[in-house]
Amino acid sequence: MSFGLPENVATFGEDVDALFYLILVITGIAFFAVQITLVWFVIRYRHREGQPARYTHGSNRIEVIWTIVPALILVVIALMSQKAWAHVRLDFPKDPYVVQLEPAQFQWDIRYPGLDGKFGNDDDYMTVNKLRVPFGRPIVVEMTSKDVLHSFFLPEFRVKQDVLPGMTTKVWFEPVRTGKWEIVCAELCGLGHYRMRGEIHVLPEAEFEKWREDKEAGPPLPKRTPK
């Protein structure tokens, strides 16, 4: 269970959450330590009648300690995060189901390949604001924006990726169960940004295949024209 976070429904979500909680604990300890020390200093060194102020140039030893300790903590966090970062961002799975995302102000245009599994053919088909994917396979989303900067955000899948015009970015995830969740744009992309919402439906494989067959039986989507 993800305490204080949205439900986790991705295979790598636990790794991401563990790093989040680790950083939260470290920064929480530092915050309370600083605040307690601040209160103690205010009380300990408050003004007293007849007691002259004492000036100090500080302590080199303390300055070295509070420089080295945070530096070591950051190095440890960086080393621990490398494995999770490589898994989420670099180690793309083999044999994924691939969809293409082409957001525009203010909707998510989603393109699916036909039976040949390739894009750019007459059997491609498209949905708007509803991303349907099969359960039991890793999903790769290839994204490029039609206009301005957008950000593809699936909180429950621990996925967030900027979508840029003129550039293709990719993310992957693998659901741990079927269900329906929200797609949101996490980048201010214009006056209609607030209504740029979609849904991701993770369907059982048989149900997804039935939906795909129904789509492919309909009118074909025109070929993409090069820009």
C-alpha cells in the first residue's frame, strides 16, 4: 500500500515509491532537526539584562561536518536511484505493445497499429482521450506533440514524461491489474489546460483483442501525411 501516494498499479512502482519515502524521511529528519535547533538557539541565546553579547566566527569543524554529511547522503541517494532510473528509463522491455500519442490543445490523440504491428499503414486506427492497452504485456508509449509542450502523467503508474513538438519521447510501464485510471497533462499548455484529461483502460487480453478487432473492422484511418 502506498501511504500518502496514489495507488500503485505498475511493476516498477514500488522502486519509485521506496526512493520517494527514503528522501521524505531524510528531509523530514533534517527539517525537524533544524527547527528544534532554531528554537533552542532562540531560548538559549535570548537577550538578558546585564549580559553582554558574545561574538563568534563559527567553528571550522562544524562547518566541515555539515558539508560532508549532506554530500555523503546525496551520493548514497544518487547511487541507490541509478538502478531504478535505469530500469524505468533505459531498460525498455522486449516484445511490448506499442501505441503512439499525439497530444494537441486540448486532447490526447492515440494511434494504434493494425494487425501488422506497424504504424503509418492504412490499417492504423485512432482514439481520442481513451487509451486502451492489454493486461499481461509491457506497454511502450511513443509521444510527440502537435503544437505546444504537454506532459503525459499517469500518477498510479508512476509515469510522467514531457511531450515535445518535433521530438519523439518514449515511456514504458507494465500494469499489475486491469482497471481504469486518469490521464492528466502536467504541463500548463494553454487556457484549456484544465480540461485536458483522458482515461487509460487496462483490459483483459481477450477483451482487448475483441475491441481491437471491432476497431479494425471499421473504416480505416487515413495515412499520416509528413509535416
